[in-house]
Amino acid sequence: MAAHDATLPLDAASMHIPDLNLGPLRVRWDFVLVAAGVGVVSGLGRQDPAAGLAMTLAFACAVAFHELGHALAARLVTGRFAMILQLTGGGGALRDVPGRRAQALVLLAGPLFGLLPWALGTALLARGHEGWLAYFGALLRYLGVVWAVFQLLPFPPMDGGLVLRGALTRVLGSATLAWRLGWVLGLTCLLLIVAVDVRLLEPAVWLLGMTLILGRGEAGYVRHMDAYGAWERGEHREVLSRVRGLPDYLPKEDKEALSALGVAAALELGDAAAVEDHATRLPAAHPRAVAAAEWLLRQGRPLGAKLAEQALDALDAERPECKAVDNERWADLAFQLAVFEARAMKPSSALGLLERAVALGFDHLDRLEAEAAFRGMAKQPRWAALVDRLAG
């Protein structure tokens, strides 16, 4: 079972819409939509399309300078430059950045560079510009500071939240608890900011809404961190507690990885109910689902037969995930299902499954003849043909 990259938050907001790749620059679709949306709302509110355009450009500049800071700091550490225009913090810049201190430096470089729009806006206003350019300069000053402060708040997965989570995880021993504390502290800080200046209520509301939408996928990531840590320590009951009751809003990839880890832990414990619970959440041809089906069949549990039938149907449909299971495993699954069917007094179905097992590469004549469930089928011509095929 492979863990997620411990330094890189999951792409919870991408929803499988491809990003725009421009060489070393990658533009996330959520950034484009939010920047456009901010401009539309601003333009409608002021009944001035030019004001909306200025807001979009100023917002894009604030985010771009912020992400440039992450990218340049990462280049100092890794020697590679890659910039992502996104809204969810600097986690994407941490790929290949070694060490927690270096990661914290990369994360904090974003808010530091985020002050450059403020300086640019100040320079525009100092030159005495009027009209649209003055309005644009004022927006740069405002949004540069707002975005820098917002990213420093301890909300997951903002820059401040990522730094805080790394520190608290080491102290508390739980990424999930650190994640929850980040939300509590973030909300507290936001309330204090609004209490100091009520005029900041509007940006606080839309920034909080954005954070809730973009950041909730972190719940799956931190669960996986804690669950995999428990797996490595051999604490299988702890694994099951971490993967129980997964929220529906988690990305499919997160839920699949966590459910697969749950199956592995349940198999280690011999907990049939937990195996069944987590295996049913996996794609039919997932290697862990196939392993669960085999184990449940050996325990004589009917759900094992259902899972095995679904897996073999997926193989018939030639679904891509079937390639993750080797032919020997497929052949053994068909054999185990044949045993189950024979015990259920379904000789015709059992023989058909045995023929399929042989077609998939099953070649263990000794196992075939030693299985007590098949003794009632010894006189059937199809059985004799199978024995002759394996003996030859």
C-alpha cells in the first residue's frame, strides 16, 4: 500500500478538469473561474464593466505574485522552476522540496512576495494617476495585503495551515487533529480580524466560503496520513478507526485509497465484517477487492461470491483497472468461486468457473482433485475433460 506524498495535498478541487499547461506555468481552472467571478460580481455591483475588469486583473496579479514567490523559493532549494496559478495554497510547490524547514520557507515565500502588488499599487498612486489606473492601483494595494494575510491564516490547505499542520502533527502525533485545530484557529483569527475592522467582513465571507469549498478535500488527505502511519506501526485497529465513516464529499481517489487500506487492515485482523464493509466501496477489479473476495470465499461468506462475480464481470468487460491484478490471481479467484458454487450444490456453475479458471492459467491438478467440494462432479464429462487438460 503506497502512501500519498506526505508534502503534497491532494488535488481536491480539480474535479478531473484538465489544467492549462504552459511550459513551467500551470493554470488551474478554479483560479480562472474565481478570478472571472470576482470581476463579474464587482462589475455588476458597481454597474461598471471596467471596474470588473480592473478587479479581475488585480486579483490575478495578487495571486500570481504570491505563487511566483513559492516557485522562486522552491527553485532555490531544488534548482527547478515550476509555477502554479491556484487558490489552495503553496502545497503544489513542495514537490521534491526536502526537509520541513525548507518546506516552511517555500510556503512563507508566497505571502512575502504577495506584498509586491501592494508596492506596485502604491507606486501607481504616488505617480498621481487618476481614473481607471488609480482605481487599479488601489485594488492592487488592497488585494495584495488581503491575499497575503488570508494565505497566512491557519486554514487548511492555506500556506499558514500547511506550516501549522506540519508543526502540530509532530507534537500531537495526529495529522487529523492538527487539521481540525487549524480550522478552529483559522475561524478565530478571521473573527478577530473582522472585529478589528468590520469593513473586512465582505472579503472575510467570500474568502471563508472559498476555503470551505477548496479545503474540505484535505480531510481525506490527513486521514490517509494517519491511517498509513498506523499501518506502518502495525496498529490495524487504529487503521480501521481512521477509515470508518468516510464523508461523501471526499474525492474518489481519496476514498478508494482509504478503503483499500481498510481492507488490508481488516484482512490482517481477520475481521470479516470490516473486510466486507470496505471491499464494497472499491471498484470491482481493484486488487484489494479481489483479495477480499478470495478471503471471503474461503470463509464461506456469500458476499465473497458477489464480489468475485462482479470482479470477473469487470474482467469480461476488459476494464482498465483489471490489469492491476495478475492472471494467477484471476485464475485463483475463479477457482475459489467454483468451490463456493460446488458447496452450494450448483455443479454446472462450478464446472463453468473451473473451465474459466483453467483458461485464465490455473494448472494445479492436485488442488482440483483434492478439493472435497468437487467429488460429486467426478463422473461428469466436463470434469473428465478438465482433468485431462490439466494432466496433459
